[in-house]
Amino acid sequence: VTASIVSEAQARQLYQRDNSQTSRIDTCGEILNNKGTIEYHPSGRQLTASFRCMQLRKIKRTEKKGNECVVMDKKFALLFQTSFKIAGDVPVEVS
């Protein structure tokens, strides 16, 4: 499982897209320790992934023009993606 940071607009677009579409995701920043291994828990029939010490290293922000000092809210979302094969043959991608 890989975690990425995306803008609010990208998150909305991904949420509304057709599942048959595949597109490249442009991230809005860099996350350290953003990969985790999927573990299966048979008692609860659940898959989990743990991310230890995940940190936002840097984030892309809009550039200031001249001497502007503007306070702005910009929302971001964490996108979790994984891909695996069922029975060793059928590829599955989950976002």
C-alpha cells in the first residue's frame, strides 16, 4: 500500500471517475515512509496496512507574486493505493 498526498480537486476527480479509467496521479507533495505491507487477519477477515513514522516532507504551494502576503486555505487528501493479484493471475488495483 502506498500513501500519496493530492489536492482536494484531484481527490474529488478520483472519487467521481469511472473505475475502468486509469490515469497518472500527480502528487502535491512528498511523504516519507509512505509504503506499508498488507497483512491479512483471518479472525476478522480484514486486510490492514501499518505506516510507521509517516511524515509529510514537503508540499507544493502556489507561489507568491511580488511582495504579496496572502493567507489561504488549501485542502489536501491522503490517497491510499495498492495492487495485488488474486490466485496469482488476476491483477487488482485499489485506490
